[in-house]
Amino acid sequence: MICFSCFSSNESTTSKRKCTKRKETSTTAVHPHRENLSPQQAQPWSSKPKTHHNKPHSHPPQRPQSSQPEKIRNVPAETRHQNSSKKDEENKNIAAQTFTYRELATATKNFRQEYLIGEGGFGRVYKGRLDKTGQVIAVKQLDRNGLQGNREFLVEVLMLSLLHDTNLVNLIGYCADGDQRLLVYEYMPLGALEDHLFDLPPDRTPLDWFTRMKIALNAAKGLEYLHHKANPPVIYRDLKSSNILLDKEFNAKLSDFGLAKLGPMGDNSHVSSRVMGTYGYCAPEYQRTGQLTVKSDVYSFGVVLLELITGKRAVDTTKNGHDQILVAWAEPIFKDTSRYTELADPLLKEDFPKRSFNQAVAIAAMCLQEDPAVRPLINDVVTALSFLWAESSDNGFVSSISPDPLPEVSADNESDNEEIKTSAKERQRAVAEAIEWGSNSRTQNERLP
């Protein structure tokens, strides 16, 4: 892997050496794909150690009188400073704190069993505390024989070092001592979403409707950042309830980016990939063809939203036939709006606004369309879910967990902000109604002979 620092300090020296070695014009002296070369390949004209270009050589070469050195010397200092600053910023972006194995073993009390907070095919997750700062952390220790190998480890470190959003889990650092591979995250005290939805003990209070919609909105915003704000776009590829982590206020963040992949760019409509992910969450076209798009993530989000609505797992092996797969079980109900309430989690005890509930079901139905072209973009899903909050507030329903507070509005800009809020609210309502209409139109089309 080539780091950004490979392209910073050697360029001017290398360029001048090229001038002394060749008398060709600048178009032939510069390699057209130099950015893709290693530092050794980028300097093929000298195998000797570098010396400072201001110091004289023992045998100074005869400089040809050409225009090329003048062009190099006449680069404005401001431009050189901007390029250097840009490269320094890139280096900061990809920097992640490195830890020794001893530091993490100390933080987790030598990975004691009582510090274990999670386990999966990738390995185990432990709670710990850093000695130097006192920060509480989560340490994921990858199983050397597990499902997540070196490639996934590197992908996750790179992705979470470059991507920063309030709805993505924060990577603090990593450890790669010997054959040990560990990732260090911010600690999310309420754990994974699945721990609050399925197989709850009798003394556990189930999530109320508004908390569920808040979690859905946070997860959708995380995908929106990956799809529409990251450049190039990123396809998450592993959205599921066990990868959505909750802080103490039930704010949700996406975690585990080992399967993330850069999305299509330019005129490409998809990227081809070996089929990876979790059964029950993968989009059907991706399973069939290996063609991956952002709409594949939208399908997975639809499954998670359906889990939040129903309180049922995406795959339940304790049931028979179509009832094992949540989407297959819900599909007939999607076709009849009068049956929507059959999808409600019994633990909700019908304590939800009916219109808000029907809108959420309609959004899930649209995300789970067989044809990816018909599925909404995730930013429209974010708009529709935001509308559910506004509508519930208008109808006098109060959540036990409040949504994120709106920024304060100054008196001078109050009228302008009211217009913006009104416009945004109208758009939210229009998108939500369009999604509901799309779900109903699909039902009508399927009933036609």
C-alpha cells in the first residue's frame, strides 16, 4: 500500500535529477502514471542515497541550458505551500493511533471473561480503559481463524480513518503486533440494537415506538453519509441489527466496516464483488449476480426497519417454511394496507400513532422492492423518517427519548428560518406521501391479471 507521505518531499529533487539525465522536454521526462508507482520506482534514475539538492555533488554534472529547470524553479512559493499543506492534511486524515498488545491487554485486564461484551464470527469484543487517558474503550480482538482476515482488518482501519460522521462509530486506533490484530473503538454503553429487540428478559423494558424510529433515522443518516457525502461513495454491505451500536441516549452508530466497498464511479452503474454479507439482509440481485450498488444497502436497511417494526429477527430458524425469513413473511401483508398493524411488535402494545406506523411500514416496503431501480435513495428515506418525528409531535405524541435538539434561531433570522422550516416540512411530507403512494401502487399492480 502506498501512503500519501510517499509523494511529498522527493518530488522537486527527483524532477531536477531528471533534468540532468535527459534533455527531452518535460512531457517525456515525467512518468504519466507516477502516482501509481512505489517510491523506488518513482526515482529510477538514481539508486544512490539522496543528498540535499543545495549541497554540491562531488562530480557536478553539466546542466543543459533548457527551459525545463526554469519552469521548475519558477513555481510560485504559494502554490508549493498549498500542495504541501494539502498533503499534510491528507496524512492527518489517514492517521490512526497505534497501540501495543501489552497496552490493550492491560486495558482489558488481560482480556478477562468478565470484560467480554460481544462475540461473533470475527472474534471477541472487550470493554477496557486506557491507562494513559482513562478513556473507556471497546477492543475487538480478531480471531486468527475467524471470518475476518487481514484484508478486512486493513479495510476497516482505512475506512474508519477516512470517514468521520456522528452516525459512524469512532475508531480510536489499532494494534498489529506480530500476528495479533485488534481494533480500538469508542465504547457504546448500550451495546447492539439486537440486544434491545430480540429475546428480551421479563425485567427488560422494550423499546418504545419513538426510540425505534430514532434508531432507524440515525442508521439511515449513517448510510446517507456513506452514499452521498463520502467521496468516492462507500457501500456498507453489512447493515444488520448487530452492527448498529447505541450510546447511553439511544443514538445509533454504524460499526464494523470490514466488508465496506467503494461504490461505482463515473458512468458505472455497479461494482462487481464476491457475494459477502449476512443471509436475510442481502439484496436479492446482489445474491444472484454479485453486482453491488447503493440500493443494495437500501434493501438491508429495509430489513432492519422491518425488525424494528415487528421485533422479529431477519432469519428465525425456530420457525418453518416462509415464516423463517422475515421479508417473505411480511410480503403478503405489504400488499394490503388494512393488515399493516399485524406487523406490529406485540411488546409495543399498540402504543404508537397509527399514521406514523403505516408510514414506517410503507417505507420498509419500498426499501424491500425486488427491483432495485424502484427502491428509494437513502436520502429520501432520511427525509421521510424525519417527517415521522414532525408529524408525531404535531399530533401530541411525546417520546420518552427526545430527538436531537434543533439549533437555536436568532431573532434577526427567525422569519427566514421559519420559511426554511416550512419548506423542509413540506418536502418531508411530499416524500413520505410519495413513498406511501409507491407502496400502494405496487400492491395495485400486483393484483392486476
